[in-house]
Amino acid sequence: MSLEEFSSNYGDVTLNELQSTADPKAGKWREAVEGKEWTDVSDLVEEMAGSEVLIRGRINRLKSSKVLFLILRQSGFTVQCVAKQSEETDVMIKYLKQLSCESFVDVIGVVVIPKDPVKGTTQQVEIQMRKVYCVNKALTRLPITVEDAARSEEDIEKSLKDNKKAAPRVNQDTRLNNRVIDIRTPANQAIFRLVCHVENFFREKLLSKAFVGIHTPKLMAGSSEGGSAVFRLECKGQPACLAQSPQLHKQMAICGDLRRVFEIGPVFRAEDSFTHRHLCEFVGLDVEMEIHKHYSEIMDLVDELFVFIFTSLNEKCKKELEAVGKQYPFEPLKFLEKTLRLTFEEGVQMLKEAGVEVDPFGDLNTESERKLGQLVLEKYNTEFYILHRYPTAVRPFYTMPCADNPLYSNSFDVFIRGEEIISGAQRVHIPEVLEKRAGECGIDVKTISTYIDSFRYGAPPHGGFGVGLERVIMLFCALNNIRKTSLFPRDPQRLTP
Amino acid sequence: MSLEEFSSNYGDVTLNELQSTADPKAGKWREAVEGKEWTDVSDLVEEMAGSEVLIRGRINRLKSSKVLFLILRQSGFTVQCVAKQSEETDVMIKYLKQLSCESFVDVIGVVVIPKDPVKGTTQQVEIQMRKVYCVNKALTRLPITVEDAARSEEDIEKSLKDNKKAAPRVNQDTRLNNRVIDIRTPANQAIFRLVCHVENFFREKLLSKAFVGIHTPKLMAGSSEGGSAVFRLECKGQPACLAQSPQLHKQMAICGDLRRVFEIGPVFRAEDSFTHRHLCEFVGLDVEMEIHKHYSEIMDLVDELFVFIFTSLNEKCKKELEAVGKQYPFEPLKFLEKTLRLTFEEGVQMLKEAGVEVDPFGDLNTESERKLGQLVLEKYNTEFYILHRYPTAVRPFYTMPCADNPLYSNSFDVFIRGEEIISGAQRVHIPEVLEKRAGECGIDVKTISTYIDSFRYGAPPHGGFGVGLERVIMLFCALNNIRKTSLFPRDPQRLTP
């Protein structure tokens, strides 16, 4: 092959070629890929040795000695591509060397099994490059690098020990400011796939139990369930607000005979608190269902559903969990096949015996919750449990009081690793009782008349619960910040990107 | 059995019993249901003849002659329960007669096969009532009745013919004002299950093709993609707005290497227009994906995805489609196994040949779209087709112009029964071209700098599309109003219930 002929084996793809041209002769890239299929990097395995493949990915890294090494990355997966120096490849290698990291390239090459195992790539084959085309160029200097963003604390400590100088650490805020680059790290690629899996498992189990997925409105007249944490706006001259939960509408769906419903959708809270576990917008997983005679029917579902989600994550998402653990090491969640249930009174007693005095008719604060989590772990060897029969005083007005003692209610919270993740209860479905409870809680009954009226047209006993999707993966993987499991998080200080 | 003993066989369930009491002796209902399982009305079949069942449902209707007939309804399913007059049952029948329609009752009775087929119920067995308890009472006078709300136009016409007086027709607005009752009709029970099925089929197909489900924020700094149809609000002192689509963030997810993403979530449009097909809030089904070389890859997906959805609806949702058709008769959607693709130019030509002149570089109005739908149906025998290569001038600035003619773009719309349902395109992934296009469209580049910057860090060729979930079922079932497929619709005049 002449040098001139070889020059058609590399170069920049032209805009015209990328505009979906149908002309196979539009350019050298277009000609080179004609009739070829692309192979995913994650599919490159030893069985393919000897065959030619076409792959697209980002330049993760370029190294050159006698041989040019191009580490190609696609999602979290990497493969080493090589070009040996020769008279022919000389100009191609020069061309490659000037390409910036994160640029997209199409590589046509042959799969080979290297003599020594490749270190630092996920795939254990190598690609001998025949042709390389740059599909899209990244800026030479990026605000953060994927390499820095992917570094674990352990690696940073190691670099300090080895080189007397710590390798760069990208802080949470810088990550979020450059989220488009940050989410390219193997850990983040895994996290957002895990979030999707949780949603899938959640839906799968509920659909198998005759639940119907619904969508309730986020734009509400007036001020939602009230309170200060409401985003207010104006709709065509009317005062309106964003739903703080699908509570009222999911109950109305039950009054509308949908019997068992779930909703997955955004929930808006104008929180002032800037904590590791609160967002102004998160994805709510909400459930509401008819019950026949006892709120334990709801806890039975929580039990079965979450044991199914955790088990499925462990069984079906091994690669993703491994990728997360590599950057953020964590111990697998300890949970029982049959979820532990304690009453609030029993919890208070356990705390008391451990020297922590709490108000038996008040709520637990974050610290007591953590402490109780520890005690439960020691005594029952589980980091996932249900605490039920909460004091009526600390639950919303629509919570059904207990039959035997109105100071307690048919409600529950669920904890993972000492943090509350689920809140649920049997609801009051009798309008007169609902009105009375609202009054006792200082709520003007007139402002919620549509809601209360829904129960006048015949309503079944029912209950439900709500979970934050981002919290499930945060706590399952013991991550330290809810912003790590929200793709583009929103908090009191952040509305971008 | 003495009359006194028999009196434990009927009556109102007490509040105490409904508060999840654990005491099996708490009341006569609690004692009667102890150890029993509830059977769904839809599960009552002839094979169960002779066995005793416990069922819960609403009183759909009460009729009495020598025998008392109680039609019990659960979701869209109905069964006839009977009590023969006797000395014993006399008081029970009196008790039953005073119960209001839509009240919930628990019936314990024996399944029998009636001599004559039962008319007007979905189940073909009868229940001989032994015990009946009222779980919850509905008001005696309801704002609308389920019977009226479930009546078809055909039945109304028939009543006029038979009785010289039309049976009541519940108009759309009254339905929505009393949505909790309205959604109890068999047609509505079916519609909201169909909506859920569409979502399930959509997810199933995309997940099988390595798509990742994501959630992007609805709270945005500034003013979204701009335009007047934006809901504005304030977030902690900052101007903000509600996302009009996940467009920018789904593209950023692609720049973040998620490769193929979909999102199902609310989309907010501060529409002024009050039409049969627009809502201020609807559920968007959004897709964005890397493409290798041609935007036809996106159309291929649309084709496969929607043919799958339509086929699955027809095969797996027969009962639901039948229930809808009973109240709102419709012809099954005509679609091809391989979806027809026409270019915009071809569409314009077809219209021209039919005597309809349209601007070859303008958009089609609703009327031309309908007309073209008719022409396509006549010529190709399909009510579902793709129209692609739209004029660049009528598409958003981020649409990729065609390689061979910049006046056309790599974009498409998809139509069902003459109405646009999907809009999609290849996007401009090159920041310089994007800036130029934004400028040409009169958009201040500074206001979308975060978006444009996302493409500076390396971006793959990509594209996607968006669909309104409510429109899919509306058009598949040829319903005349989008409000029929939205559980609690929001339009310029409606923010409640």
C-alpha cells in the first residue's frame, strides 16, 4: 500500500459525513464503515481473536513508545488498541498523538490475544488498529478529567505515600458543575444503571401483584398538603404549587377503584436544609393499596418488595456493584429473608436500655435513628428493618390511629443502615374521622374539601408508602451523599446544570 | 339458627374493626372474616360452584322482588349476589335495601351456576349470600352516578327512541369535576390500565435494547428552551422554570456516555390553547441515543418500538380494549408490519396532487396533516406512518440539517390516524454548528452556554424523539379528547381535582 493510499486509513470525519449522508463515497470514513456493524467494547472477548471489528469509543488515554497504545473507553468499559511504528503507520501515529482525550474515534482493527494480560482495562483482548477516524474532538483542556473524577480515596492516599504528593481529588461541587464529564466515570456509569435497575425491580414486583402504574399531576391548585416547603407558582392567573407528594391523588385513585397503584415521578420539596440526604427534587416511588383488615398487609408488601429488590441487585448487578465498590468501597447490605418488625415502643425500650432516653410519644431524631440501627444490627444482624406503631402525634392527620390506643397509629418507617428510607401507613378513609383529625392538627378543613369529599362517595380501607429512589441506591451502596445518585441534583443552592 | 344468631350475619363494620385490630373477637365482621381469604370478582368462575367465597366490592345496584339481587362491582367486574326471602333473611334484606349504591360490602356466600345466563354482569356465576357486612357507606345522593357515566352515546340514542326521553349524558367537564366517581366506569378502568400497559411495553422494548431509564430535573434555572409556554417560579430567590421537555438533559446524558436513554415523566407546557389534544401537563416518553451513521437508526427504533406496542396491546389487552369499545366504539388501528416512511417532499406532492397547496418549506397545519393521513390510508392502507426530512425552518435550532440540502433536516414526525404523535431528529452535536444555528434562530447563545458547552467535551452523533403517553392511547382507541386518557388532567382552565 502506498503512503497515499494508506492516508485514507485515518483522519477526521467530515461534518457532511456525519449529517447522515446516504452517499457511501462521501468521504474516507463513510467508505471505510460501509456495510460494517459496530461492536460494543464490552462485547470484545477472546473468542473473537482474529476477526476484524469496528468499534466506537472515547480516547481514554494515549501512550507511545515503540508502539502507540490507545485506550478506548465506551461507557465504563475499556480496551487497548495498538499501532506498531512503521513507514506506513508513521503519519497515522502522528495524527493520533495530537488527538485530545475524550474525543470520539472509530477504530477498525483485528482482535488479538496479548502475550501478557492487559493491566488497567476491563477487556482482556487487544485491537491491532488498521484504520482510525476521529468522529468528534473534545477540547484539549477539560475542566475536570475522567481519570481524576474516577480516583478513589484509597488511590489518593496511595499516591501521597508513593509520591509525597496527593493525586487530584475532585470535590462534589466541582463534579456537579461538570456533571457531563463526571458521569463518565465507571462508578457513575454503574450507579445510574443501578438506579434504573431498582426502578425496574420495583415495577416488576408490583406489576406481578396486579398493581397499576399511574401518573398524577404535579401542578396543583392552592398549596398542596400545606407547609412551608412548597414551591409556589402562578398558572394562568391562579395560585398554584408543585406537588410535594402524590399522596392525595394516589388515594383518590384508590377511591376511583384502581385498587392497587404505584407511581414513579418527581416530588418537589422547597427544603431549606442543605444535608447529605435531602434534595429539592427527587424521584418518588409511591404505592397505595386497598387493605382487607390490617395494615400489616402493607408491611408484608414492603418486606417482599424490598427483599426482592436487594436480592435482585446482588444477583443481577454484580458488575455494577463491583464498579461502584472500586471507587467507593462498601460492605454488602445485611438483610433478613423475612424483614424484622419492631414496634416503636420496642425501639424506645431498646434505646432506653442502651442509655438513650427519648420521648415515647415524640419522633426519633437522626441520631437516635442511627443508634437504634446499631442496636438492631447487633441484636438481630440486619441493617434493614421496619419500625411500626408510631405515635399519632408525629404523623400526618390522614394516618389511621390504632384500634387499641389512639396515641399510637397504624404507621411505620423503614430503615436502611440506620437511616429512614420508607414512610407508610393505613390512611383514614372515613370522612368524619378525617375531618376531626384535620381539625385536631390545626388544618382548615375547607382547604382540603376536594380530598375529603373523595371519601364520601364510598372508600375502601387502604394504605401505602413512599420511598425516594435516590436514597435506595445511596444507602444500599453506603454512599455518603444523595447527590451521587441523582443525575442532575437540585438543592437549595443548585438549579444547574 | 335463631333470629338473634342470624343477626350476626349482617351489619355495619365498626370503626374499631377497621383500625386494623388484631382481636378476632372485636366484632361480628371481624369474627366472620377470621382466617378467610378474599376472592377477586374477576376470578369468580363456574369451576368454583359449591364453594364458599368472601368478596369485597361496591354495591353497583340493588333490585328486589321475591329475591333480593345485589350487583357487586369490583374495578370493572360485576357479579350478581342473591338473598332469598325467608323469616331469617327478612331483616338482613331490610338492612341491605337501605344501603346506598357505591358503598363497600363484604359478602360471604356460595358460588352457584344460575339456571339462566345472567344479563348485565361480567361474571357468569351467582353468589348466594350468607353474610353481608357494610365496610364503608357512600352518600345516598352522589354528584354523578357510575351508571350514567358509563353510558354510551348509542345507549342514550336508544333510550330516546324507546322512552321518548334521553337517558342522562354526563359531559366531560362534569366527569372531571367528579373524577373519583368517573374513573370507576368499566371504560375508564380499562383506559388507565391500557395507559400503564403502553408504558410497560415501551420500557420492555427499550430495556431489551440496552437503553437506560433516567430521570432529569423538572426545576430549571432561567427559562428552559425559551418561549412563552413556560411556567415560571422562584427557587430560593433565583428565577426558575419548569422543564418543557427533557431535551437538554437527555442530550447531556448522552454526552455523559449513557449511550441510549429514555425518560418517562411529566412535561410542563403553559399552553394557552384549549384543544382536544393539548394539556398543560402530560407524561412524556422521551428517547435519546447515539447513532452510528444515519438518523434512520432512530426511525428504525420508532418503527420496531411502536409496532411492538400496538401488537402487544392487541394481543394482551383484549378485555380492556373491549371495555373501551363498549362505551366508545372504534375501529382497530391499521398499521403495517414495516412502518411506511415518506419524505416531507413526497407528502407535499401527495397533497398537491389532491389539490391541497402547502408551503414546501413551511409546516403542515392540523388540517393538512389530517388530509395527508387520509391520502396515506387510501394509498398505503395504514394509519401509522413516518414523515421525514422536514424543512429546517420549522424545526428547533438543535436539529441537524441534511447533508445534501440544508433547507431540509434530519428530522421526522410520526402520525396516528392523521394526528402527529411523535417528533424526532438527529441533533447537532458540534458546538460551533450549534452556536451558528442558535444565532440564525435568534437565540442568545449566552443563555444556553451550559448546554452548548456539554458538546465541547467530546460528543457522539446522536438523536432521539418524544411522545405524549396520553396521546398514544387516545389515538390508538380513537378517543375524541386527551382528557379521557389523563387521570387528573391539567389545562389552562383546570388545576383540580
